[in-house]
Amino acid sequence: MRIRKDGGLRSSNLTWNRVLVLCFASFSVGFLFTNRMWPSPNTDESLRVECDPNAKLGFGVVAQNNILKKVSRTHQVNQTLDGGISSLEVEHSTARSKEGALIGSDSRPVITHENTKVDLPADDRQKAFVVVGINTAFSSRRRRDSVRESWMPQGVKLKQLEEQKGIVVRFVIGHSATPGGILDRAIEAEDALHGDFLRLHHIEGYHELSMKTKIYFATAVKKWDADFYVKVDDDVHVNLGVLGTTLARHRSKPRVYIGCMKSGPVLNQKGVKYHEPEYWKFGEEGNKYFRHATGQIYALSKDLANYIAVNQLLLHKYANEDVSLGAWIIGLDVSHVDDRNMCCGTPPDCEWKALAGNICVASFDWTCSGICKSVERIKEVHQRCGEGDDAVWSAVFV
């Protein structure tokens, strides 16, 4: 068909059959070209999507379920990790508690008190056989000098006693209520001269002896790793060689408390010496204290000193220091050793024993709770009841 010049149509040689064939051929070519350029999706999935109106929703559910499974697995892993971490934290806490209780560990917990701050010891402490702490006061300079001039070695010999025999001897004192005051400066000057003090983080006071005792053991344990720790008053005479030999006999016992054991009455009358305000805790009126070592001198093995150091904040203080110490010990599995050689009388008592070959560990007067007029008399006691200046050097502590 052709278009005429006047706009009309005229027939041509192209028939309708040819037009149809040409259209079909064009469609076929176009279909092949389109199929090559844009591949169709998977037939099965196409059918599933077209036939199932909920198919697209199902894909979302499947995907969501997969995500939830992954989240669940992640949550389980986190729970496992949390449980492992919690377990490790418990084990770590338990280990630290055990290390704190044993003290001789790498950890260094801190014990604090209103007047106290004690870092518990690490493994770099100085080794010793026994630490002898001589309890003293600011007003006791003459007593200290009398001890230095009698049974306590001085200068180079004091250092040699530590190095060769493992016996450490120190005067034990805290601080005054006025830090840096005249009393503290006097002690510092005395220490610079003799080098024989152990200073405590403690405010001195007669009614604070129980507290001072706790702090002494905690401080000594922090500084020295010793088999025994001894507390003695500065008006008592001591034979260091005999003391060392006596303690060595108990070296194999894990927990030992050595001294002159007593059980005096609980005094409930106000105003009397040694009055116990908490007398009611010890039973009916007229009762006696439990057995405990007299406070002039006693010794504790390492485990007991460590126990006091670790638990000092929990240990109750009674009016009398020796009762307090006994109370801290009484509930433990401890060997109480009653050694009467640690509480001999002054001459002639200790002298007769020395002549009989039974030299005393310590001598004092019961009536004075120490040597009466010790500044004047301790030299005499040393001359008549002493073991001899060379005895400690020849003694063997095994």
C-alpha cells in the first residue's frame, strides 16, 4: 500500500500476509535480544512468588528466623563468657582473700583504722628468727638507757645479732597527739643516736595499750618474716640466748602462744587498777578470766602474729592488754605453753635458779608488774641472773 500525492491510499505489491510475517519476524528478533540482555529469574522461585501470595512474607520470616538464631547463638556465647568471667572473678577474689589471710603473698591489701594504716607484707621482708619488741613510752628514756646498758646489745653488736642469730630487738613506740612536737623530736633524736626503734602509726596513751599491741604485731609482720614475735615491757630483764633456745623448742608447732599463763579475777569495781568495764561479758560477779599469758612478756608464733595483723580491725579491745591478747587467741586452735621461766622473780629467785643451771628467760617483780625501780636495779639483776654476755653468740637455735 502506498500513499498518494493527494493523501489517499493506493494498493501496492506489499500484501497483508507479508506485513504479518514482517511483524512476527520483528517480534522474534526483539524477544531474542531482550532475553539475552535481561536474564529471567529462577523459574521455580518466580512461580512460587507468583502462585503463593504469602511467599514474600515467608522469605521475611525465614530471614528473621535466621537472624534470631544468630542472635540466640551470640547471646549463648555471651552468657558462657559472662559465666566464665564471673567464675574467674570469684576465684580471683577467693585467692586474694587467702593471700590476705596468709600475708606472705604477692598481694598487698591495706588495713586501715582511725589511727592506723598497715600495708600487709609482700615477699621482700627481712628474714628473722625472732622479733623482740620492747614496749616503751615517751617518759621512759631512763628505762631504755638501763636496758641498753644491761641485756640489750648496742651499735654494731645489735646489727650482728640480727645478721648472725636472726634476733631483732627494737623499742616500740608510736607518736604523740601533736605530730612533730617536742616528744616526737626527742624520740627521733634518740633513734638517730642508737638506731633501735620501731615507730608505729599509733597515738601513745596508757589506755591504748591493746590497740598498740595490735599495731605492733601488724607492723612487725609487715617488716620482718620471723618465726616468732615477742612483746616485752621495758622494765623486765631478758636473757636473749635462753629466750632463743626456749622458742626453738617450739619451732615445729604451727600455732603456739608462750608465756606465764594466769587466770586472775575480773575486777568490776570502778576506780581500782585493772578495772574491766566489760566485766559482765565474763559471767557472774567473782568469775575469773580465761587463761592468758601475763603481759610483761609473751611470744607468738608466725601464724598467730599474722592472724592478728590480718584481723586487727575485728579484734575487740578490753581494758587490759594481756586479756585482749588472750581473747584474740582463745578461740583458735592454739598450743598454750605455760613456761614459768618467763616470769622468774628478781634476786634471789632468779639467782638461785641460775646457780642450779636453770637460767631464766625473764625476771621481774610481780608486785610492781615489772622490776621495782628498774632504772636502778636492772643492772644488778643482769649481773646476778644474766646468762653472760657471750651466751647468745654461742647459742644454737635449731
